[in-house]
Amino acid sequence: MPRENRRCRKKFQFWLQYKKVTPKPCELDCVELFIDISLQGNPKFYRDTGYPPYLRAMNLQQRKMHILDLLGQERRESSPIILSEVERGTASWMARQTIESATTSHGLCSESLWVSLTKNYDTRWLHNAICAIWNHLPSGSIPEEWEYEDENAKLDKPAQGLKVTTVDWEREGKSQNAQHVKRKPVLLVLDCEGNDMDNNEFKQNVLPMLSSFNPNRFKVIIARCVARGEEAIQGQTELGPLSPDDSFSLLLERIGEQRVSKIPDFNIQFSDAIKEKASMHWPAAITVIAGAFNDIVEYDALKNALQKAVYFEKPCQDGVNPLLYYAYDMMRSDVTKNCFWHSLQFVLNYGGVHFNELITHWIMEGYFDPFDHIEKAYQAGHAVLMELIDRAILKMQENNIVVVEGAALNMIDTRPSGFGGTASLGLVRVFENGEGFGRVTHIDGMIKTLCDPTKQKDVSTLLMDGARFSHGMMKTLCHPTKKKDVSTLLTDGARFSRLDSSVPEEFFGSMPRLKVLAVFHSGYKQLISSLSGLKELDVLVLRNCDLLDDTTHISNLTTLRVLEISESRDGEYSSLMSIPENMLHEMTHLQSLNLSGLQIESLPSLSKLIKLRLLILRRCSRLEKLQSLKGLANLEILDLSGSESFENFHDTSFSEIPNIQLIDFSHTKIQKLPVFGELKHLTRILLRGCSNKLRQLPRLQHLSSLQILDLSGASEFRNFMFKDLIAELNQLKVLNLSKTKISKLPPIPCNLSELNLSGCSELVELPSTTSLKNLELLDVSDAPKLAKINHESFQHLTYLRYINFSNTKVEKLPTLSNLRNLRQVLLRNCTLLRNLPAMEGVTRLEELDLSGCSALQVNENIESFGINV
């Protein structure tokens, strides 16, 4: 179609075309894939324009005005404004402030598009991201309830085969807003903060993608994080931290000056401390901290939280501002934390996600299990989403796309199970290249695809409350003209059992293109047999389907990539006692398999599942052994936690699964583990509650990525293998040996942040802590034989927050002086302790428990702490 005709039809189109570029010596010598968005002119390479290299001498308002001035300048060629800083989140925060002014008060741009650059970006990806976001713009531009798509038949030949998304401005152009869009450029923000790239990659890969943008149609801001000490490229605007005064003012603004005014002497108590605190000079951290205070009502509690935040210190981990961890610690609910980590992983892999699709992901992963109706699960998910947005850890763009605060993208998950051990499906690991559930909305007790109401047959996603199922509705929904294009269906199946057997078969038979099916709480025995015609199914979830007792027909679903047949409650509810040996033979595409809570005694053969990445067998109470994992080279998650009868492996080594990241055999009867060898990706080993026969571990010293080792409650574990140099595990953060029978530890890894030896009944001596500069928690409570501590002082433990020697036989404690981060000292029932250690400079102590210290000679200086003992 000629370009002039496209203009006459008043359509704003994105399309891809290949251009042969004749490069100059300094440019790329290759055929580039360009996005032709301008509708005019030829693609040009980015050229440096010589922006001022830094804004560090300016205050916050001056910085914003400077960037707005750059946006307002007329330019003949595309030259993006590049904002950068070493502190992640700073550049994107500044870009957000600019958007507010550029699209409102200054009127420089009509709309804003925010694109988060993922780790797997390319020009085609950027094109798809812009198209998708443009289709999600608010109702002033495109109806939120549906979008229109052009047919691909009339595309230029170079673009054949590519999906072209079109906004029909003739159809929508009657509104004043559409007329406004024609006159002013769109502000495109490319957020690169989640992608750790150096200057060479940035110049060679990112900038050429933007070279064809017409500056009359688009203004472009790039937000990126740079490595400390990295040389700035020409045209890059370095932001730097806020000034102390701006930091203090921003915190007051975010918390609310009216709330702060209720705190007596706020300025006297906090002004200087905030201005002197380096971590408080970064806007993203200030915003998240203020968000964490939103649900604090009492002014004394707010004051206390502020004091903790101002003085909070934590070892720097991958450049993350420690205040982000403090804000995270203030999340009360494990469900909220699960949803946060899922969101973070999603954004890292795929960029932003529409809020309804994100909630759908949370429901699918089981974060709200058990629930009675999908509507209740959605409401719970929406409440969590609002909480995370209020906390400013998630951000909602104008187009309802959710992104994670850039400053949080490198946070380390130190929960024992981590993200991989809490999800039921691991969809973030399985979906690729922007795959997902598509645009969904919650309406009338359902979650379904957004579409033109006149085109019901285009529905691709549907979550329906089981209470709404009836003969009439089922038959209406399965009408061939209305449901043949359904690709995703999530439903509460509680009412299936009340229907004639022909209705579900007719229902699923009318949707041959179904790709994602999740059924919760179904009492329909013949459910699986009614699915045999779904030849394109990618994801099948049958959760809490109590009466399901035959899985024979699942073997016909050879396209499956995700399969869950599980019981999320006690295993006694499951009727499924066995699985056919050959059930999985033809499922060569399977990447995630979850059979949790079933009463099976053995698994079908896994040998054909060469793409399998997650094997989840939680709470399979009758499962005793696991056959060979040979051939599962892509396996990342192996979780048998709660399978209380499980005792041994077929394999003697984990060498068959070199990409394994998490091994969880908690609360099993495992006697002996296979040899670990060099598993370079393994980050977590969880053996909690292995109470009977596990006495020793294989050698660990070659597990270079291991972060968490948890043997808490492994009551027969006695020692590490002789000469196992666990001190070489430089990534180890958490070592939990509580309630084991270990008597002496080998040298400990230097980067440890948590050491838990509570309840170690045979422990007689505390290991050396000299190298533990990052230690935050030390717990040796309830170790009745512990009497010896080979330290005169703990002053080297500068980040120590919690120390517990309760119920031990210590007579003397090391000096605790100058441990300014120390908050809790617990010494309950230390009956042989006569004197407190020196504690000068311990100014932030919140709890000192000396109850039961019958021999203690109380020092009058204890009163100086101002706390109850």
C-alpha cells in the first residue's frame, strides 16, 4: 500500500522493513532491522549531540527544566536524551518526573510510551513492545475494552509474516485527544535499567534501533544504569545523587508534610541525619521507603520506622540501595512477598505486563491457594497489587502496564525456597519471547480476554467462577461460532459434577485451539477424557480435582509444555493413586511438571522429557524413590519437599542435571544424597526436617554459586565431609544448621549474612567469626553444651543486628562495643553469665533480654539504653 494512501486513511502504523545501510567507518557494517515509525524520511544512524555531561551541580527542579529544554529543541534527526547514573532507579525516576511535565504543564508531547528493555531485546522485540503498549493506551486514545487489528494481507513484502498492529485514527479520531495526538510528538521512554549492558553494547545495539525515529513524531528519553567508573559516552547526561536539601524535601513530600508535622521536633531529630545519610540521597530509594510507611497510622510508629530507616545499614549487594531491603522487610505477608518476587522475575525477562495478566499469573502460580472462587482469588490479587503499588515497589504506567521499581531489579532473594521454590508452574521460566495470556480483564465474575464485544469468538482468555456454570451458559459458551478461537481458559470446576457428561465434552470440543486450560476444584471424574481433542494445548492445570482417578487420556496431549495435576491440600483428598508408565513418553515439549499432593507410589518414566526445567513433587506422601534423571540436562528446579516417604535416588551423582538451581528434599526420609560435583548454577540446597537418617552431606566446596544451605531440623546430621572446604563458598549468604547434632564447624564462608546454630545439642564451641564482615544474624540459642567463645570482641561484626545466646552455658561474652546496627541482644537463662559485655556505642538497641540470668550482676549503665530488660 503506498505511503500516501496510509496517510489519507489517517492511520498511525508501525511496521518493520529491512534496509541495506551503507555505513560510515564508525558505524555498523551489517543489514539492520529498523522500525519505521516516522512515516517519512530515511533511517539515520544516531549521532552524538554533545549534551552537558552532568547535572550534579543542579538542584532537582533545575535538572527537570534542563531535560525539558532538551525535549523542546527542534532536531532534524533522531538523537535521544540519555539519562544515566550508577544508582539503579535514578535515571528512570527522573524520566518519570519529566513525563509528568512534558505531557501536561509544558505540553511538549501528547502521549507517553514506556518500554522496559528486557535481557532478550532486539529490534523486532522493540517493535512488538511499542505496538503492544500503544494498543494499551488509556481510553482517550484507544478503548480500554477492545482493540482493533488490521489484516496482514496488504503489507509490504519485507513485512510479510510479521504481526502489524494498527490504531485506526479515522475510527477513533473524532475525539479532541486524537486531534491533539496529530499535532504533538509522542514521548518514548526506553528504560534500560534492568539490562546490565556496557557502553559498547549500548552504542552498537540500542542506539541503532532508534535511528529511524522521526523527531517530529517522537521524542526519546533513554534511562540507563552504568557501572561505577565507566567512561561516559558523548551525549549522556549523568544525574548523580540529589542534594541533601532536595533529599530531605522529597522525603517530606512523599511521606506527607501533614503527617510529619505530627511528629514532635521532626526537623531537629531527622534533618541532619537524613542529609548526612548517603543512601537517602537517591530518589528511587526515598520513594520506596516513603511508600513502605503508607499503612502506618500511629505517629509514634511512624517516628520509629523513620528512625530505623535513617540508620539502617546493610552490606552492599550488587549495587542495591540498602533501603530497598528495609522496605522489603516491612512487607508483612508472605503472599505479598511471593507476588513481588514473581513480578520482579517477570519484568526482568519480559519488560512490563498488563496488571490483569500479572494477577492471572499470580493465580496460576497458586499464591492465593486455596480459594473457593476465582473472583475471590482475583480480589486478593488486586489487593496485593494495590499494596505493592502503594509501597512504590511496583509502578503502574498510564497504559495499565506494571513495572518494578528499577532500583529493586538486582535485589537478592534470601528466602530459603526463593522464587523457584514457591511457584507451582514456573511460567516465567517457560514462557519466551513475550508469550503470555494476552490482554485480560475482570468483569462479572470472570477473567477474560479484552475484545470488541461484537466479536465474542475472539475471546482467548477466560477465568470463570464455578458458581456461574449452568447448562444454558455452558451450551452458549461452547457455540462453535463463539468459542472456536479460545486459546486460554481458567475456570473453577466445582459445578462440573452437576452437569451431564455430554456438556463438558461439548464445551471443550468446541475449542480446538485452546492453548491454556486451568481447572480448579472439579468433582467431574471424566474431566480428562473430555480434553483429548485439545491438540494445541500448551498449559494444563488440574488443581484440587478430588475425584480425578484416571490420567490415561493425557498422553494424547503431546504439545503440552506445562502440566500440573495436583492437590494443594492434604494428600488424603487425592483419588489419583497411579499414573501410567508411558503417560509422558510423547510429551517431548514438556518443561514444567507438577504432581504435588498425589497418592502415587512411583512416577512414570521421565527419560523423554529432555526439555524439562521444573519437576515439582511436593507432599507426595507415598512416593519412596525417584528413578534416573538421566537426560534431563535442562532441569533447574527439583522439589520433593514434604514427600515424607521418599528415601533414595536411582542416580549416584547429580552430574546428569548440570543446570540445576534448587534442590529441596525438606521433610523427607532421604538417607544419602548423590554426589554434587561441580553444579555451577546451584544456589539452594534445602534439607529442612530430614529428621531420621541424613547424617552427612557430599562435598560442597565446588558449588561456586551456592547461596543458601538449610539443614534446620535434620536432627541426625553430625558433620560435613572431612576436608570439605566450605569456606570457599564465597556466594553463601545463609547457613542454617539449627536443631542438628553438629558439634564443631569447619571455617565459615566470609560473605555469610545469617548463621543459625540454635538448638544444636552437641555444639560445644562457636566457630571463628573473624572473616564474617557481613554477618547480620548470629543465633546459637538452646545449645546446652556451648560454653566457649574464642573471641575477645565482636567489633568486627559491624552489620550485626541480632544476637542470641539464650539457654547456653557461656560465662563471658565478647565485647559488643560500637556495634551501631545492633538491635536485639537475647541472653535468656544464661545462668552462668556474671557480667554483661562492654556495649559502648550500641546506640540503637531495641531489645535486651536478660530474664533468667540468675548470676548476672546488673550494671547501672543498663538504664542508659532506655529499654525494658
